[in-house]
Amino acid sequence: MALLDSALYAFVTLNGFATSPVMLVVLAFIGAYLGGRAMEIIPFTRRIIERREAQAAAERE
């Protein structure tokens, strides 16, 4: 029961932070950064990015 109580307390605390407009902007920037890093790390998405860059380079020539 203590695990459930601490998990619920964490959600309530995060909900208090998330309702602040400043924190929403901070969380958005953190999410965008982590999403960009994930795109570079995951091999499948990296191949998609490389194909698009190669196609764009070929169109410029």
C-alpha cells in the first residue's frame, strides 16, 4: 500500500507542476530535446532521416 501511496503522491505533485504555464513550457522544451535525441539514436528513424537528406541533396544537384 505504501508503494501506491507514494506513486499517487508523485502524480499529484507532478500535476501541480504541470498546471503552471512556465512548467509546461519547460516540459515542452525538455520533451522536444529528448524527442530529437531519440530520433538520432533509434536506427530506424536515423535511416529515414539519412534517406531524406540524401534525397534533398540529390534534388539540389
